Amino acid sequence: MHNTNSLTLPLRKTFLALAIGALSHTASAATVTTPSDATKKKTAEETMVVEGTEGSDFKPGGDALVPAFLDGQIAHGGRLGILGEQKAMDVPFNVIGYTSKLVQDQQAKTIADVVSNDASVQAVQGYGNFAETYRIRGFQLDGDDMTMGGLPGVVPRQVVDTQMLERVEIFKGANALLNGAAGSGVGGMINLEPKHAEDTPTTRVGVDYTSDSQVGGSLDLGRRFGDNNQFGVRMNLLHREGETAVDADKRRTTLASLGLDYRGDRLRTSLDVGYQKKTFHGGTMGVNISGVDFVPDVPDTRKNYSQKWGYSDIENEFGMAKAEFDLTENWTTYAAFGAQHGHETGVYSAPKLINASGDATVGRLDTNRIIDAYSGMTGLRGNFDTGPVSHKVNVGYAAQIKSDKTAWRMSANNPTTNIYDNNDVAMPDNAYFGGNYYDPLTTSRNRTQGWLLSDTLGFFDDSVLFTAGARHQKVVVRNYSNATGLEDTTSRYTQSRWMPTYGVVYKPWDTVSLYANYTEALQPGDNAPQGAANYGQSMGIAHSKQKEVGVKLDYGSIGGSLALFEIKKPSALLNSDNVYTLDGEQRNRGVELNVFGEPLLGLRLNGSTTWLDPELTKTVGGTNDGHDAIGVARFYAVLGAEYDIKPVEGLTATAKVNHTGSQYADAANSKKLDSYTTLDLGVRYKMRLNADQNEMVWRVGVDNVTNEKYWASVEDNGTYVFQGEPRTLKVSMSYDF
């Protein structure tokens, strides 16, 4: 197996150099402007891109998006849940946004492709199926728990396509004040912002090809109407299907979305609705290593070790409506409501490894799952002064209701295959059944609700900003038998608590912000598993705590952040008395560095690193105390670059390097996945047609150029390892009328 530890030191030196460069730009802000400095300032202004409702329409706390720079690809800020869109320099939290421009330029098809630009976030496959899940600061975020427009319960399940999105925003850190109690998200949250019509009409058609035989077509149409462009319509359509670079892995995506909005003098409203269907047939679902004491060698990158009869179909309808009304110049009331209906059917078959030769059994799990979710929020925000102190207050209420209907069936006598030399086996018969597979009963209902109160106090002309807030969160969980529909009283609970958040920002200069925060997160706890003395009993709410300090820079042509943090998260364990309790703990300490901008005209960089100490601090009998948490590496790094090749107008070369350190696959730290590094290269060419009226852009990229063979991640508490993607060719063309 190829180990790339030798590349780690040069990568660290590269990012330290970027950090020094950012600090030197900050220092130069205090000097007298020279012709060179003026040139840099002019370059920064030329780089600024105004998109949609950005720019002059941006008001902190509202729905208008934070302005983007770096050729319109990155926004230094994003949505803070119920507190709305905020510039990163003005808040005591770490948040960054990636735009639709970056999505197009990188040919990013799903959220996993987008978040790969940030070393604090790792996209992984989950639970032996095709779901995209994420780790932020070393803690898992389920894809179903992402928010859209700040609302939970709206995002399509498991895998989300990027065609309909204007922004993918990453909030790093515990966030119960901002987003309430999600099912996961202790280390951060991902928020998706849908596309709305821009002031400039949009008519864009696109075609794309991905090896080996995926072909897609898309339409993006946007118009504004009215005397002041107050009415907007944005429609996106996409269909893509074919075989991936892995043999017999066939996928299909169909998506349609419509965004309507109104921008008046005092009233702003929007309505977004969409439909997405994802189909996976014969794709790899991971390898179950729970029965062996080693990590197997990685199979060939293009060979498929799963069965052709395995599949997953996921269909979603979703939508949300939002409104803001300015009561006065300083006071605004807001409301939002969203919903999602999801239906998943599938036959899942992850091979379970038997020995080092690659022999494995092939099981079968059929799932029929229907999920309905509804969420809403309303509130009042405003500004006022008390003497020399300014105030930005927000009082809000938010709630989410989610119901789940699940039935399953599973095989018992499983045939044998080999992950290195896969053979097609007959699909085994089912022997175990859970509920009526063709008409599932309700198996769970969850409700979260609560009030939010926050005040940001500004001192010394707002050079010091102190935020104090609290959220009262009530969590109601009810579980039911999928066979009878009767409530399982042992796993029900209703709990509530206040969660405080404190944060301070100090801005010694306009280009520098020093910040610190204390915040918390809540998670619904697990139920005691079979074999435990208290089988079925609920663990209630897991309450996590975070402390963070850092510095942020924004010098127009270059920006970034440096953060130090500690998060303590309770975890469930089976104690010495065979009782399942919430007495364990994982403590993640880390350092994050982000640098992005255009240090030289035509050269754009986006680099980030994360150093983590993911320590298990409370384990059964202290056996694994001090060990690294499962699936969390100690070092991650990303370096992306673009260079405009000036001799050829419109030609740009691109490159991105991703490095992930080694990670353990068990709490005893006896099974280990090697580190790996991947390289992506590409080029795009922008040309004008019809006397400069229409624009055509060609993009060609190769992901994993070296065809690195690696295990990308380990999931489900060490049960499954997932293989990284092989070398993949991507070609696309977009044409703007």
C-alpha cells in the first residue's frame, strides 16, 4: 500500500508560508499607500463579484447573501441559522461560503465535491449505503441534518445535487443557539442556499460527461420583472445518468427546482420548491470489517466488490417559504416555513470480510422508508443604542416536526464472494422481517422547539462586539413498533434545557478581527442496543460544549482565519454492569488555518489545514482513555490554485491537492487506515460568441490524477471502510445566451 506521509511536511510548510503571506498583507494595511499597494487595491476591487441579491442589498441578519470575492467563488461569511446572513469579520464564529461559480468551475456535482475545498470538513459515505455524511472538526454531521435557508428538515435525503444551489455555507463549531437540536452536527453545520434570479437575465444550458459513461444536461433560467426588478423567477432542470469510473456502478439524477422572490422597499419574500430523485444501481457500499482484527489491502480502484442487484432509489419533494418585513428602519420581523417528503427503497449489500485473502459474505437488507418533516421559525430583530453602546437584538421561535415510517427485511444464509475478485452471486432469500414492507407503519415521531434570545453589544464605535445569547430547546422523542404501531414507552423521552452562548469580537483594524466564543450543542441520544441490560432505553439528550479563540483577516485581495478550539461530546457506552449509559466522552482539540485570495494578479489560492487531537477521554474502565477517536485523522490539508494563462485570453489552469492523515478503525487503535494524498488537475476556457454577447465555457478536469488507491474513511463506529474514488475524467460545456 502506498503511504504518503512523506508529503505531509512539505504541505505543512506550504500552508505556513500562506499564513505568513496573509499576515504580511495585514501589516501592510498600516503603512502609507505606495503605487504597488494601490495596484493591489485595484486588483481586489476588480476581483469582487456581485451576484444576485448581494452587494448593496446585503444587511446583516437578513436573507441577502454575503458578497463574494476570489473571482466570485468564496464568501467570507454565511448564514448563522436563525440569526441570518452575517459577515465572518463581525461575528465570534467561523463561517465560510462557497458559491455557484465555484461549483461550476470545479464541476462539483454533490455537496461532497464542494466541501472538499475545506480541510475542516471531510465528506464520507455512511452506514453501508450511498448516503453522503460529513465530519466537521472531527464530529459527524448526517446529510439529512443539513439546513436550507437556515431551516432544518428541508434538504433532500442522503445525497444533494448542486444544480439548484447558489451557496454551500459551512459553519464550524457547536451551534445549538443558531440551529437548535439537530440529530447530529456537534462539530458544525452545512447550510444550502437556493438560487434566485439575478438582476442580469440568466439563460444557461449545459452538458457534461464523467467517465466512464455518465452524460448529463442542464438548464438554468432566471429573469426579473417589474419597474424595479422586484419580481424574480429562477428555474433549474437537470438529468444525468450512466456508469461511473467504477465498473457496473450506475447512477441517475433527475432534478427540478423553482425559486420565486419579491424584493420590495419594506417587504421581501421568497418561495422555493423542488424535486430530486437519485438512483444508485450496483455501486460500492463499503466493506464490513467488524469481524476481523485488521484493515484489508485496498482493492483495485476500478473494480467493484459489491453486487449488481444492490440498489437505492431516493425520491424527494421539498420546499420553503420565507418573508421579511421592515416595521421601521431599525426593526424587522421575519418568518419561514419549510417541508420535505422523502421516500427511500433499496436493497443494500455490503460484503462482510472473513479473512486477509478478501473472502467475504454477501448479505441482503431491504429497506422501505418514508420521512416527512416540517419546520418553521419566526422572530423580530432590531438595532438601537443605549448611550454609547449599540445593540443588535434577535428574539425568535423555531420548531421542527419529523415522522418516520420504516420497514425492513433481511437475509440469514449469505453466500461468499471476494473483494479482490468479485463474483456475481444469487440474491439470498430474506429470513427476518420488520414490519409490513409494502405499507410501513410509523416508527418514530420527533419534535424540537424553542425560543432564542440574543443581543450583540457594540462598544467603542463597534470595534468591540460582545454577543450574549441563549436558546431554550425542548426535545420530544416517541418511538413505535413497526409491527404493531404501538408506542415503545421505554425509548420515549421529553427533555428541555437552556443553552447559553457567549462571544466577543475585537477589531483593532478594519482588516483584522480577534474573536472568542463559548457555545453548546444538543443531540438526541441513542437507545440501548440488544444485549444490554436496559435494552431499548433512551439515553436522552447528549450535551456538548465548545470553547474557541481565533483571528480573522480580510484585506480585500486576501483573507483567512486561524482558530483554536476544544469540543467535549458525551458518548454512550456499555459499562461493566452491561448497562448502556451516556457516561463516555470524546474531546477534540484542534487548530484550523484558512487562507484564500489573489496574492498576484491572475493567481488565486484557497488553502486550509486542520490539526486535531481527537482523544477518547472517558471509556469503559479507562481501557481506551487517551486513544484517538475512530475515523478522525490528526492532520488534514487542502490547497487549491487557479492561474489565468495570459497569452490565451480566457484560459485558466486549475489544481487541487487533498491530504488526509492516517486514522484508526477501532477504539483500541489496533486497526489503522493509511494516510493518502490526491491531486486534481483541470483547465477551463471562456470564449465570447456573437460579437461578445454570448459566453461559452469549456471545462476539463481529472480527479485523482495519480489514481491513488486508498481507504477514504471508516464509518458506523468502525464497522465499514469506504474506498476512495478512482481517476475520473470530467468534461463540461456551458453556454449563456
